[in-house]
Amino acid sequence: MPVIELKGVSHSYASGVKVLDGVDIAVEKGEFLSILGASGSGKTTLLSVMGGIVKPTEGKVYVDGEDVTAYTEKKLAVMRRTKLSFVFQFFNLAPYLTVEQNILVPALLRGKSRAEVKDDLDGLLAYTGLTARKNALPARISGGEQQRTAIARGLIVKPEIVLLDEPTGNLDSVNSREIMELLAKINAEYGVTVVQVTHSERNALYGTRIVNITDGKICSSPVVRG
């Protein structure tokens, strides 16, 4: 059973602009899916629909076999806290919290104490190469370190699925490569299902499968990487 499945999903905004048009797509457990498309293709809206942030105007979205389009907002919020983590292009770190504190936020929101997640925290800091920077504020670290902090924050609650919106959009080529290699490693070693939307063909190649989106439609056959 796919961990995420969209059936006949369309979405239009109040202005009448249709940004998704009859999308059918399934994400299998443990895969790294790259959704490749240009700016304005609908890829960010598609990711938001997958994560229960945007409710489609037509069609069904299933997460672990459950129709989440029928969920209340409260139930969607619980799903987003327990099953999914999001990593965004602009990092979204709290500027007055240290690297360590930013990573801890999702665990604390779930009622966990720092002591309860200490081993996981220390492991993630080491895994993402942030141990020496754990007491630094976001303004004092590089863009690549900020994105690694955002990734570690997404993993602290041990989600089934990580959804990424242009994860290297604000990074130079060296940091972009390091982040993509880290994501591929997390997918392979942690077994976390990863879905990224990107305009970068180079980044898309890190996925185990690539699909293309144009004008809100999945417009080509899936490409499976070796």
C-alpha cells in the first residue's frame, strides 16, 4: 500500500486559477521521489496537498490508506505532527533559538522533554555535522548549516515521510550537493520516505524515481533511477 496516494486531484484557488489538474500519483514506502517542474507548474501546491496543508477542490488524498481529505483540521494537524515533516527552501528557523533548540522544537511540541530525546538529538547533531555548531544562532551559521538544522529538526520526531520544497533553492552549488547527498543518505539509511519538489534536474537525479509536472499535470512516465 502506498504511503501517499492522490487520485484525480485538482485544485483551484479562489481567483479561479487551476493549479492542479487531475493528478494521479502514488508514493511507495521508503522511496525518494523527485517531482520536477518549472516555477508555476503546480509542484509546491502538489506537495502541500500531499502533506495535508491544502485541501484539494477535487479528488482524494490517502495517507497510509486513510482518506485525509475527509479529516477535520484538528485531525490533519495531528497527522502532520506525527507522520510527516516538512523542510522548506527558506529554512524557517527561529532566529533567537540556537541550532540545538531549533531542532528540539517539534519534540517539545509533542510533549517530550529534552532528556527524553537527548540520545536522538545528539545522534542527529553528529549525523548532520552540527555538533560543533549546536549552541550557535542561525545568523551565525552558513546557509548549508541552516538547512541541515532544518532537516535535523524534521527528523527529531522520527517521521514516516519527509516532504521538501526546493530544499537547496537558497544554497550555492557546493552546499546544494552536500544537502542532496545528506537527503539520499537519510533515505537509504533511515528508511524514511522522501518527497522533494524541485526545478533542478541535477537535484532530481538524487531521487530513486522522478516524475515531471507541467501546468498542474503529471506529464510524463515515471523515471526510475538505478
